[in-house]
Amino acid sequence: ADDVVWTPTLDDSVQQAARMVVDQQAMAQESADLLDDMMDQSDAVKRAQNRMVEITRMMEIFTTKVIEQDHQIELIRDNAVDATVSITMGNEYLRKATEWGASSRIIVLFCIVMASVSLEFL
């Protein structure tokens, strides 16, 4: 009586099959969850790549604008140097013109005096 041997019954086979179905469903759900996680990560990587492409494009624009500004600054500096030279030359011409104006007045005054003296002797 102590040697009872367990023999699977139909109910045991159905329960085992049901457990296998539940296990397969759990594995299928876990696979679906992993796939969703992978898709989310893939989307995040694509967004990061798009941002990097946009940052690179913006850096290229920034670099171009800095180079253009450097060229414009050089032109402004050259114009400022030219203006300084022109102002210096203009001041020199004004000084010479002022000296010539004073000299010419003395010459004209001398001519008038000489003409007056000449008229007196005529």
C-alpha cells in the first residue's frame, strides 16, 4: 500500500498544457515589451542623430558668418586707416593754405604800397 505510483491523468496533462500556454504568453509579452523598448531606444537614437545633424549645420552657418564678419571688420579697419591718412593730409593742406594766405596778403599789401609810392612820384 505504501508503493503508490503516481500516474499522470488527463487533468494533469491539461494543466501542464495550460501552464505551457501561460508561459508562452508570458514569453510573448516579454518579447513584445523588449521590442517596444528597442523601438523606443531606436527612436531616441534617431532623434539624437537628427539633433547632431542640425547642430552641425548650425555650426557651419556660424563659421561662415564669423568669416564674413572678419572680412567686414578688415574692410572697416582699412577704411579707418585710410580716413586717418586723409585727415592728416587735409590738415597739412589747410596749414599750408593758411601760410600761403598770410604770405599772399603780405605780397598784395606790398604791391599796393609800391603802386602808391610809384603814383606819388609820377
